Amino acid sequence: MAKADFQALLEGPAGLPPKDTTPNFANPPNLEMIFDSTLALCLIAATIVVCIRLYSKVFLIRIIVCEDYMIVMAWIGQIGFIIPSVFDVRNGGGVHMWDVRLKISSDCSTFVPCWLNISGIFYSIIICLVKESILVQYLRIFVPNRRADVGLFMTIHTLIWTIFLFYLVVTVFQIAMCSPRERIWNKLVTEGHCFNEDVTFRSIGVFNVISDLAILIVPMVPIWKLQLPLKRKMLIIAIFATGFAACVTSVARTHYTFKVMNSLDASYEVMFMGLWTWAEITTGIIISCLPVTPKFFRYAGPKVRHMFPVSTRSRFRAHQPPESVSIKNEPEVYVHIERRPDGRNVGRDHLRTWGTAANGPTGSQGHHIPLSKRDMAASEEAVKNGRESVLADEVFVRVQDLESGT
């Protein structure tokens, strides 16, 4: 091929355009806005649930275990995952192949396959950490003692080590995909050799779906065996069944992985695979953090209500009768609060009620107040002591916690 012809080839499109379609190198249509929005939503959602988990474990449960470190590492990895993802979308990702010049496709810094390979390495490490954190959490919840359920103990351990070894091998394969590595993105390089990347990507997709289904099914049997009312048992199953969302994202990502492998417009189709990759990672992080979130909301709920007393009072006043309506003749119910002096009952209120203060008991220790005032004081005391009551219990740390409902 003459040098001029070769240069013209490099200046031409990286893929053949459809009939009656003219390549647009200057301002091609792309999926950049959709990708940026998805990335932002995923990062915000993952950051919120990780912060809730960390706050709950550090300040409420006050126990930090290995799965907490795993999910933090996965979250940090997700933040790092922004770099190859952004480079991917800024340099041809989501753009049709015929709108990308062939010469750009020979430069790692400016073409999709290079950043796709780097993204794949990030992805394997992140998704491995997410799945391992969920399984180690299962191990701590359902079989803290291996003799309690040897079968479940062995099943979870088998999944843990299978997932770890699989993603370790996949990561090594992706790092050493081609020799020289330039062959990954530059199809003009002919020397050296490459592993079959189609087999690698397809195997990752299939393994993801199978492992996600296994992680979804594993906790269902021990949860069903819990000695709980059916309604509460179904609620707990529903919490753990959120893992089905991970299965959906995994199946969708696998579908687009297969589509990219067979597509003549890979630079465009790969963006849909990237969107589902972000959704899968984020869903996994959320699922891993869900068992701890009820404790946070039980702690934060009273605090939030206490922060907005004005709106609460406004709603209360809206249901009050107009000021012109007299309620003076309506009797107030009083209570007599007697503090028993004996050591066994110090601080315990013994209540008796009557219609008016004048009819109350005489000659007894204690005092009498309207019942409405006592209820209001009790409510304020409950809000004040909310933190201590929340700190006293533990949520989803052991199977006993699931049964007790704390």
C-alpha cells in the first residue's frame, strides 16, 4: 500500500458507515450526557449508603469488622473507576465507529479498547470486594460458629474462595492480555500474541450472573428457619432479596458484553455495557450496606423529628378547634405521680387518675399534674434518651438479632 493511501486510510472512519450515512468527525452524536448523569447518580447513592454504614458501625454498633474495610475499599475503587470511565467516554465511547478516525484508534490515550481494558481491571477488583464483603457478612450473621450449620458454613466458604480465585485469575489475564500490550488497542500491530479476549469477557459475564444468583439464594434457607412471625420473616427476606437487583444488573451487563463482542459498532455499544457496569457495582455496594441501615434510621428518625418542631406544631394546630369555640367546661384528667422511697422501686412512677386536682389524694407523697402535660414530658424524655436506647441494641450482627427484631 502506498504511503498516501495508508495516510488516507488512517484519516478515514474506524468502521464502515451504514448506507447513506456520512461520517461526522467534528461533532458526532454521543451518549456523554446519559453516561455523566448515570455516573453521578451511582456515586451519590453509593457514597450515601457507605457513609450510613460507617456512621452506624463506628458510633452506634461500635464494631468494625473486615467486611466494613472491604466495602470501603470497593467504594474507593469505585471513585478511582471514574478515571478510565471518563477517559473512555471522552475518547470515543458512546460514539459510532464511523464517526471515529482510524488513526485515533491506534493511540491508547485516545481510544476505547485501551480504556476498556483498564476499566475491566478496575471492575474485577471492585466487584470481587463487593461480593466478598456480602459473603463474609453472611458468615458472621448466620454461622458465627461453624458447628451451628456446617453445610451453610462450607457453602459460604466455597463461594468466598471461588469468587476470589476467579477474579484473581481474570485480573491477571486482563493485565497480560496482549504482548506487547499495544496490540490491545492498536490493530495495526501484528507482532506478538493476545489471549482470546472474547472468551475472557464472556466468562466474566456468565460467572457474574451465577455468583449473584448464589449470593441471593444462600441466606433464604436460614432466614426461613428463624423463629419469627411470618410477617416479620417475609420483611427480612425482602431486605435480603434486594440482591435480585444485582442479578438484574448483572444479566443486563452480560447481555451487552456479548453484544459488544459481536458488534461492528463496538465503540457505541460498549457505552451501554459501561452504564450497566456502574449500576451493578452501585447495586452491590447498596446491598452490602442494607443490613445496617435500619439501625441508623431508628437512631436518626427521632433526631430529625426533633429538629423540626415548628412544622409538627403547625400540623397539630391545624387539627385544633377554632379559638372561638370554648372548651373550658371540658374536664382535665389529672394523674398523681408518687415516687416510692424503697430501694427496689426508686424512680418508678405509680399513677392514679381523677377528674380534677381538688379531688386528688391527700396526705400522700408526690404531686399531681394534668395527664396531657405528663405525656408531653414523657415524649420529650424519650427523644432525649433516644441515643442511649438505640446504642443498647445491635442490628443484623447475628442471627439472634434477626429473631429478636432489634
